[in-house]
Amino acid sequence: MTETLPRLPTLVPPPIELPERAAALRAEVRTFLAGERAAGAWHPRADVWLSGWDERFSTELAKRGWLGMTIPAEYGGHGRTALDRYVVTEELLAAGAPVAAHWVADRQIGPSLMRFGTEEQRQRFLPGIARGEVYFGIGMSEPDSGSDLASVRSRAEPVDGGWSLTGTKVWTSGAHRAHAFFALVRTSPRDERNRHAGLSQLIVELDAPGVTIRPIPLLTGAHHFNEVVLNRVFVPDAMVLGEIGAGWHQVTSELAFERSGPERFLSTFPLLVALVGELAGTELDRGRRQALGGLVARLWTLRRMSLAVAGSLESGLAPELAAALVKDLGTRYENEVIDAARLLVSMPPDPGAEHGYARLLADAVLHAPGFTLRGGTNEVLRGIVARGLGLR
Amino acid sequence: MRGEHRHELRELAETIFADARSRASASETGFDAGLWTTLEQAGLARLTLPEAAGGSGGSLTDLAVVLEAAGAYAARVPLVETDLLAGWLAHAAGLEVPAGPLTAATAELTIQPTGDGATVSGTLPRVPWARAATAIVVLAGDRVLVLPPAAVEITEGSNVAEEPRDTVTVADVTLGPGAVAAAPDGATARLGLRAALGRTLLLAGAARGALAESVRYAGERVQFGRPIGRFQAIQQQLALAAAEVAAVAAASAAAARTAAADGFGADTTAFAVAAAKARASEAAGVVARIAHQVHGAIGFTREHALRLVTTRLWAWRDEDGSEASWNDELGARALAAGGEGLWPLVTGAP
């Protein structure tokens, strides 16, 4: 009797190599970024996809065809692959470039509109997204609905020609500057036997009557998060995304794309660059070299994992389990960079510094709590992994 | 097509290694001669060696699949040593590759040229599987030697997984011209990278094996009226182990692919193998610790099969370079690259 090991689910898809053309694209992006840096257009920052709002920069990227890359040309996009977009995105994040303005629209709104949107919705939003001029927020969390997203209470009542939306959304990054957001709302009463039923996604323009946006300052005092109060906001039928009642399915299918990208391990990479810059040319003892080398080994591994998931997504699969693992490891790694930086260089973090190591360290320390929360807490992700392993 | 071929190879390897493990009791140690014969018959014992050297002419990515499975089932055979190390070294040096299971060593030996051959003396510490090998292929400075076991003294030793790690004493052994040759270019570095890659792939398998055993046990073991895998505390621990297993799988597969594409002389391969072995060695301890914690006392006994993979995780993480030594090298590379060169180093895109 042969005793085989129990089969495990696919924890990581097979390795991929980027296509040949990626090298030229990468070189173009690097040349552009070097020019921006040389001109002093911005300084590298940590956690740029939350905090680096720079509309000029977004439109410069758009001019070069680096926004809406996967959107078809008929909607103003560039019809390129998700792997091409991966190359551009990782270069921007590694450089600490200010990508926050277009971030949500480019990463998930464009693909969601292509997947679930109507022709009218695509025509209306996609060209502006690809031009780097139309920005979006995410309207999922509520005061009483964080990890338990299915408990959202915002509700939309049917009215003549559309829906009347009432409720409160929180932690909406950039809502005070964005044009619209996707709100996850109840369109039929809660059913305890099927908690995921009766949810829908509506596209809400943030200047609509009845929308009130209030800042929720971060612990630094910086304004990125908002509370978005919706008081009988009229949303026309034409702005329902996908199907009424299919909101849960639509939202969760976005998440595999959202959890495995380079933004899940590169939030503190600019700090690592500054750290190596501080240490290069000094006499480093073996222990410090090893600590630095450990960060390099983990980073290289995370990137290979993330690329493997990107390759799997590109081939039409939805590797939810592998994506959750990338995010768990990657966001913990972002914190490990901070600890190594603190211990390897004696320089106190300085939030008042204009730029450089002390400023990067301060920003990284103060933004760190968000890394392992956003996009599903690491504990929730491990629950997804446990389900994948057949434990629940 | 390639994917299908690899899937078949994986199934074949899993079946062979699972059979071998089912035949033996958990307490058996040492060379599994029956398994070796099966591997030779299936063409897996010398997968990457060219046909001219008695091999199957397969790719490194094929071998990666087989070694991962060997690690998962704790196979007691010198696959890495025969195919990736000794076979390659002898063949690359232009020597005939001896038949049977082989092993390899790098050592300082005293070599006196005698006619067309040489007389050699010295000690080779901790040679894997020496007692089971039909030949010991040694990289000694700029020479490659093929030592017949009958001519040397073998003192048995082991690693923490009870795998043979023997001391080989060589006292004035005279070798003919067929057993001595000039070493190929860069042999020391290449042999080190080959050994580290092989060990990394074995570690990936052992890590997967430990996780699979733990998931099964957590589903079967009942405490407080339900399987322990139903408790979030256990689920969270197993999810952490799964993350480590996934990291090792990704790193080892990517390193094998880089080595297959660029060769062991390439700087890209040197970087990838260093990073992969460092990451795998780091993960090994985490996976073994969680596997034992989930298994409770039974996993800590000799009768339980868990130890076959956990002791290998502990042994292999330190062999062919621990994370300390590979991280040291990676740290030096990062410092040489400087801040601006770090991202090009990590992406392999200058």
C-alpha cells in the first residue's frame, strides 16, 4: 500500500519570465523617472500609493501610455498585457514615485469596468482614467463593517429611474480629490442564511447632491482617509455596476488582483534604497551584512512569488490562495525593512526632514500599521489560506 | 506541452518515492538500494547528465520536479550528489562517469604527479553518502579526481537526519590517467552553486511534506470535541507555515529556471541561487517548528514519520551554505551595487 502525502492546493503558481519586450519598457520607465528625479519634480517616499498624490505626475505617465495599459484602445487605453503593467508599476513603486492620484482607478476600477461595466460606463470613465485625469476611491468599509464586509448597512432603495443611497463609508483614500467611487451597498434586506446575497455595487459621483466628505486624519495628521456620508444620493440605473445582487461576487473577484501586486511588498522599498545608500562605502561587519542580505533574499523571493501570481492571473486563473500568501508575507516584509533600517543605521526618524533617510524612516514607521490592514487584514487572509488548506 | 510533460514527471516521481517510503519502516536509515535501482530504471538517477555520460539528457527544470518530490518523501538516495555534482564534475573534466550512485567533495589534497596519473593524500570531511557510493569525485584545487571507495578509508558519520556524512581518509592512493584531469573553468563556484540549488529543491520538498503531514494531522486529531484544525489558533499557525512553504517553492523553482536558462557560470544564477538557498534555509526552521507544535507529543517520537522531513529541514538548512553565509554574500552584493543599483540587482535588469 503506497502512502502518498495528502494533496495540498497550489500555494504558488509556476514561475514565469517576463516577455522580451519588458526589458525595453522597463528601460523607458527608468529613463523617464531619472529625468523626473534630476529635475527635482519629487523625492522618493515610502507608501506612495496612499500618500503620493500628484496629478501632474499622473498625467505625465498617461502621456507615455502608462496608465490604463490593459484597457483596450477603443476606450482610450493601450491594449497591453497585465505583465506590461506590472513592469511599469513595480518601477514606479521602487522609485518611490507619487502614484496615489491615479492608483485606485488604474489598478482596479479600469479592470472592473472592463469586466462588469456597461458600454456607457466604459465610454464615460475609461478614457479619463487612461488620460490620468479621472480619479476614483473605494467605498467598501463602514463604521461597523471592516473585516466583516458582508455586514455593510449602507442601502439603496429603488426610486424612479434609479436608486436612492443612504449610509456611511469610511477609510476612503483620496475621496476629497477623487471624482467617483464604487460603493458596496445593500439592495435587499439582510438574509442571515446567505449573508453575501443582496449586495450591489453602485458608481457614485462624489460631487452628487447628498454626498458629504469629511477628513479622517491619519495618526500623523495627514489627510488621506475620508468619511463619505451618503444621504439619499440619487444613483441612476445606468450607474449600477454589473448586476444588482452580485456585489459580493464582483468585489471578491477584484481582490485576487489587488492582493498580489508589487505594492504589497514595495511600500518601504525606498527606505531600503536609502539604507543601502547609507551603508555603502562603510566597513560593515558580518552580522550587518547578513541582516541586509536577508532583506535582499526575501525581496527577491517575494517578487518571484508576485510575478508567478501575475502570470497565473494573465492566463485567466484566479489564484486567491497564492495572492493571500503574497500579501501576508509581503506586508510583513515591509515592516521588517523598517526594523532593519532602525537597527543598522543610528539616525533617528525625522518627520520634519525634507527628504532622505530620516524622513523615509519616519514616514515608514508612521504608516506601517496600514500595511497589514488594507486589502484584508493578515489574520483574515490567513483564514482564507486555512480554508484553502481544507481546515475550515 | 511542457506543462503536461512536467505534470507526468511529477506524478511518476511522487509514485516512486511514495512507494519507497511505504516499503521501509520509519526507523530505517542509510542508502535505499531498491529505490536507487528503480530510479535508474526510470531514467531519473542521472536526469540532467548527457546521454554520452549515461544520463537522460533532461533539463534542470525537470530535475527540480524530481528533487522536490525526493525531499517531500525523504528519499534515502544521493540524487543531487550523483546527477548535479559528481556526474557533472567528472563529465565536465572529460573523465568517464562511473556507474552507480556517486558522491562529490571539494577538498585540499596533496597531489603528487606520477607518470600519467597522481598519488594523493588527505582527508575529506563529511562526504555525503560516501559509504554507498561507487566512486567519490573530488575537486581538489585545479584537479578533478575519481577515487574508488576500495582505496580509501571511510569513517561513518551522519547529519541530524541520520543521512550518511562520512569522513574519507586518503593515504597515498595512486590514480591512473583515467581518474585525474584538469578541473573545468570556475569549477569551485559552479559546484557550490549546484550543491546549493540541489539542497534548496530538497528543502522545498521537505517543507511541503511537513506542511502536508500537519494539515492532515490537524484534520484528524480531535480535542475539545473537534478536529484541532477547526481552531483559529491552529489555522493561523498553519497559514504562516504555508506562506513559508510557498516562498521556498517560488524561490527554488525560480532559481532552477534561472540556472537552466543562464547556466551556472552566470552572475544571474549566482544571485538567484544565493537568494533561494538563504530564503529556504530561513523558512526551514519555521516550518519544522510549526509542524511539531501542531503534531504535539506524537510528532516528537521516533515512530512518527514527521521527523523524517523535519530532521531533514534542520540538516539541510545548514548544508551547502546556511542563510548566514548566503545572506552575507547577498549583503556584500547589495553594498557593492549601492542604493541606486539595488533595484537593478533584485530585478536582474541592469
